[in-house]
Amino acid sequence: MALDKLALILVVAFAAIWCLVMLTGIIATLPYGLPALVVFLLVGYFFYRVIQDRLSNKEDDYYDKNIKQ
């Protein structure tokens, strides 16, 4: 496993743990944390849509595989 892949895995794992801790804190202060929860859910939804769009886009796959830079 290359060092860059290991670093990416560590960054993603840290970001996931950080998001879970933030979500736990938001839920713990729920009457006052409701606006933050809405923002958190919207950001998560947009992130999901971006990843879904990238994975299902055949044109981007074509350029990634066939066009040399």
C-alpha cells in the first residue's frame, strides 16, 4: 500500500470520527442545536449528491481513462 493511500485513509477516518463527535454534540444540545443539525444534514446531503453524481457520470470516466494530460 502506497504512503499516499495510507494518508488518505487516515484523513478520511479522522474526518468521519470528527463528524460523529460533532453530531453527538449537536444532538446532546438538541433544543439549541437544531439549526446546526439542519446545516449538518444539508452539508451531508450535498456531499452525498456530489459523490453519487461523480460515480454515475460516464463522461468523466471516459476522460479519466482515455484522455492523457
